[in-house]
Amino acid sequence: MKKLIAGAAVALLAAAPAFAGEMVIELTRSSGESFTLVLDTTAGTASVNGSTPESYTWDEGTNQLCASSGLCVTFAEASQEVGSSTTYTTNEGNSGTATLVSYSE
């Protein structure tokens, strides 16, 4: 998970812990590398490219998603609208675009 979130970590759409369901977010680094982030907002876990899920926290005030591994991603904005995109940066120096692919309650 750290690789994904660290590598491209993001989730403008990670804002969903207030909602129960699943969010699938495509993270594309500025370098062009893409990852699929799946947030299980019911369980409070996230996985990248099918990796073992790990817990995460979401700070609605700062639009920051932090994985239990220590990686944090800050999004320019948060949305639950499928197809919406935003930029992100990580505490490891990566940046790119996050797009909400699907959301189910």
C-alpha cells in the first residue's frame, strides 16, 4: 500500500469515511505511472493495486489521507462525484492527479 500511496497516493475522494461503502480511485503520478486505490470506507481500510488492506485516517479540514504505514497524501479538493479529478501531493515528494472511478454505498 505504501508503494501506491507513496508512489501516487491520493484520493481527493478519500473523504468518504463519513460515508459507508467503497471508493475506487485512479492515481496518476506526474511521471505517468498509475495506481488503483480502493478505499473500504466501512472498514476504514485502503489497498493499492490489490495489496493487503491497511488502515487510514482522513482529515476533512486539510483533505489529507494518511495510511498506517506513515504515508500521507494531501488533495486539492475532495468529492464523491464519479469522474471528478483533483491534484495531490504526498509527504514523500510525489504528486499527480487522482480521479474517482467508482463509488458505492
